[in-house]
Amino acid sequence: MDIKHNLSLVVALAIPVLMIVLVAGAIYLPRLWAPAPQYDFLYAVGSYPAYVVPEESKYIEHTYVVSGGRLTRQSRELAQNTLGLAYPLWRPDERQEPRFYVHDAATNTSRELTADEAGALHLEAEKESPDGFELVRGSASGGFPFFDDGGDYDTYYLRGHSVSRELNVKTGSSTFADGFTFIGWVIE
Amino acid sequence: MVTKEQLFSDITSLAGQGAVGEAEVVDAFRRGAGVPARATHARISVAEVLYYVGGAIVFIGLAVLVYQNWDQLNAAARVLATLGSAAAALVIGILLTHYPKLGRVAQAFYLIAGLTAPLGLAVAWYEAGLEVESYRTQSAMSGILLLTFGLAWWQLRQAIFTVFCIIFGTWLFFSITSWLVGEAPALDWDEYYQYRFFVTGLSYVLIGYSFAPGRQRLLTPWLYSVGAAALLGAALALGGWSPNQNIFWETIFPGLALGTIFLSIPMRSKAFLTFGSIFLMAYILKITAEYFKDTLGWPLALVLAGLALIGIGYGTFYLNKQYLAKQPTLA
């Protein structure tokens, strides 16, 4: 092909290719010099921070809070309405006790902990980790007319230093009430 | 040196295959005779339209057949009915191309192949247990189709393959760029689509320009129209809306729209004139509603916007009458 005579065609084909190269470069090049994340984090899957347990004729609400860098559980008895129901708006399957996981930043894997083990961790409940990473969800993208993969809203990423890394975390079901909840960065 | 008889025989043969058009032969003659080449519309005959309609109907029939009998067909039958049909249509088209009198009929089979192949690949992928909707799969499918139809174009130089290469290439561009940013969360997908439509529109216009002097000039009006609409539509959308407007795009948009309008004269393109005018009008309405309805009040803002639209309308009419209506246009 004579490039001189087909300059506009060459430019026409080069522009989208250039955009692909630039987008790929903007995503992958920073990985060459970005530091690896150092801090593990604790998260919950289930009804966090509060869940309700029926006990005999009472309803007990347990609520987790991070206080003084530790995960603690507070409990209280709920008042009942005339029908004896504490949570008429919640479905029973949403009242599940949360399960705790610690995510290992080095191996990108999660390990389940008991509530007591989780309570023993020293946490920092800031949005950003001490080494400059934060946890974000994927986008709920729409699709071009040719396709629609529904986005990756249920995918979580560790983002910082111009780099994003997809995380292998347990997300539970996709409903808001019992999905993934970040609790804090593990300091020690 | 070829003889006159040999030349006419070659022209007859190439015309039968659809490899050379009447306008090209006339232009070649005029160049030799020292008469300036004229810009002529390449046209599709009624028979060709019927071939294409027939091809499209065959595709619809195949798709409905597979859909209605999906549960009765096993995996092999599903792939054979879709991907197999596409391959068969492509082979039949190639065989028919070698018969000068049937060269035009081959276009219908190429159309069937081009429409059915994506469906066939999707069915094959699905039966293989792969995720058809994922961007990675979409990229692979569109890449395979682009390569296949690109090779077919390389061998046969048929305009219909160019059309499919543009469609599959656009598909590949969007799926690859979506796949890449799958690892870039919290992306503003609307803006990302706008930038990609802008790039796509620019590419279409340039491809149309490169086709204008050649035998694929039939595609130029379509490429100019789709390209100008995508480019200007994306640029207008990128401007956003107050208070989240993008000053850069809002500022350069009038230049883009006016540039498109004035480019219609040297490029002899009514598509440029039409879309440039439509988007300039849209921009004036947008800016009026965005910035002036609170300061001037809606009624006065509407009056001014209306006067501006009348001005653009007259300018468009004048340019068309003065420069485009008097000579043949390309697009």
C-alpha cells in the first residue's frame, strides 16, 4: 500500500490504535514503579455492623464498632411492636451474623477469622491505608450496543499510586444488606 | 500494450465481479482525454438492493430458526446452523465471484456471511462454556471477524468486506478499550464512551475522505454522516452541563461545528453541512438554557436563540446553494 496516497486512511486507523496504546499505557505502565500494598485489611460479609438474633421471646441486636483500634461488639434488647416483631422491614435471611475475613495484601487471598480473632487485631478504620491505598468498587457500566457485560460493580479493587489491583475477596450475595463491608486496615 | 478488445473484455469481466465501477472507467477515460475527472455518485441498482434485502431476510430466517428450535438442537447442530451457515455463505460468495454474470449475486452471500458470522461465533463460544458477554470474549470475537473479513477484502477487494471490516473494527476498538479499563475502577464510563465516540467519528471521517477518490466512494457519504454525527455528538456531550461543565470542550465546540460546516465546501459534502448546522443549533440551545435563561430570562433567551437558529439556517441554505448545489457532491 502506498502510504503517501493513503495518508488519511493510515491516520484514520492509527488514531484508535493510538488511543488503545495510550489507555493501556496509562493503566499498565504505573505498575512498573508503583509500590506493592503493605497492609492487610479486615472485612465482613453478612449483616454488618448490626444483626438481630431472636432469643426466646426477645430480640437481641448486636452491633460491631471499631473503637480504640479494636473491633468490639455491643448488644441491646430491641423493643417489640404489638405483634411481637422487632424488624418487620427486614427479611429473616438478611439477619445473618457477619463472617469476618482478613485479606492478605501480599498474596491477594482471604482467610476467615472468628469474631474473637477479628477483635484481637489492631485496626485503623480510615478510608486510605497508611501506605496510600484505598478500597474501591468497580463501575456499574452500561454497554455499547454490540454488547453489555453489566459492569463489574461486584468487583473490588485496591487503588493507589495510579494503580488498581483487582482483589480476590468474598462478597456474599450482591444485595446491599449482606454484601461485602470494609472494616479497617490491619496495623499489627 | 493491450488491445482494445482485450481492454473491453477485462472491463466487462471486472465490472461483472463488482471490482470496477462505471464512474472509474469514465474518470479514467476523461483523464486520458484531458478532461477533468468529475465527481459522480456511485449508485446501487435496484437489483443490488434486492440482493441485499434477500441476504438480510435469509439471515433473519436463520436466526429465528435457531431461536425457535434452540432446545431441540444439540450443540453441534447449533454451531453448524449458525457458524456453518456463515462459512458456507462466504464460500458460495467466493465461488460466485468467479462468474462475471453472478458477481453481484455474490454480494448477497457475503452479506449473509457477515451478519451470521458474529451470531455463529457467539453460539460457538457459548457452547464451549465461555462467557460470551465479557469484554475479553467480545474482543476475541471481533478480532477474529476483522481478521477473516480483512483477509477476504485483501483477496477480493469487495466494498461489502470494507463495510464489515469497519463494523468489526469499531466493535474491536470498543471492546478492547472496555476490557483494558476493566481494571481501572470508579471510571466515568459516560465520559469514556464520549471520548471513544469522538475518536471513532474522526476515524470514520478520515476513512471516508480516503475513499472519496476511489472505487469505494459509495461508502463516503455514509462514513461522513456517521463520523460527523459521532464526532460532534461526542464533543457536545463532553462539554457537560453547568455546574459540571467542561470549559475546554464547551469553548472549542463552536470551532468544531463551524469547521465542519466550512469543510463541507472543499470536501463537497452535504453531510458535513447538515450535521455541522444541526449540532451548532443544538449547541446554541444548550448554551442558552445553560447560561442565559437566568440572566436574560427564558423568553428573551429563546428569542435570541431563535434568531441565531434562523441565521444558521440561512447560512446553511446559502452555502448549499452557492457551493454545493451547483456542482456534484461527493457525500
